[in-house]
Amino acid sequence: PNPNPFDGDRKDYQRFQAQMQYKLAQDVLSIGSGPGTGEFWEFLDDQFSDKLYKERACRKLQSLRQGKQTLQNFNAEFMRLAYDAGKESNTINLKTRYLTAIRNDLQDRMIAVDVPDHWNVQALMSRVAIIEENLFR
């Protein structure tokens, strides 16, 4: 399918870019090889990308708290912000940030858990989910 039209709104640029990249990738497969799209995207990024997008996502990630959200919803929002902020590969800091953002009862239970250095954030989230499940038994 063709992407929805882009009207120049910076808030809508990422959606448009993702849809166009998918569309162009599909068209290249059906049409064959042709000139690259790198310069095209560089120009559009320069004109329309939100220059503060990553910074805003980083600030939101730093202030995020689970509160009354379900753990599943919180984990999804946490990872979305981590990716948006470009922090998804910063495992040590991201694990620390995650542990300070979950509910206090989960933080208290995690004190007794040895978190190996080789764990990524997803492994940590899985352990917290198990602990939460045990709280409700």
C-alpha cells in the first residue's frame, strides 16, 4: 500500500519515513536495482526530522515511573523510549534506570536478586515479571 500523504508536520515525519522506506524497499524488490535513496532521505531528514526528538525521549525516559501502570505496559513504554532516545544498547545504565523506575514493592524484592552483568534489559524485565507474578500468588 502507498503511504499516507505527508503534509510537512514534523510530528508526523517519522511515520511517513517508516512507511516510505517500507514502500521503497518493496518497490526495489519488484523493479530491480536503481539509484540509492540515501541522499533523498538525508535531504528529508534535514528538512523535516525533529532535531530534539531523541533529547525529549531521553528526558521522558529519565523521568518515567511505573506508577499504577501494568508491568507489561510499563516495559513496552520503557523500551520504546529507550529506542527513541538511542539508549537501547547502553545496557548498564538502562538496567539501573529500569530498576529505579519500577514500583517500590518490586524494587524492594529486586534487592535480593543478583543481576549478572551479562543480562540485558529484557532479561531483567523477565525476572521482574516473575517476581511480580509471585507477589500476586
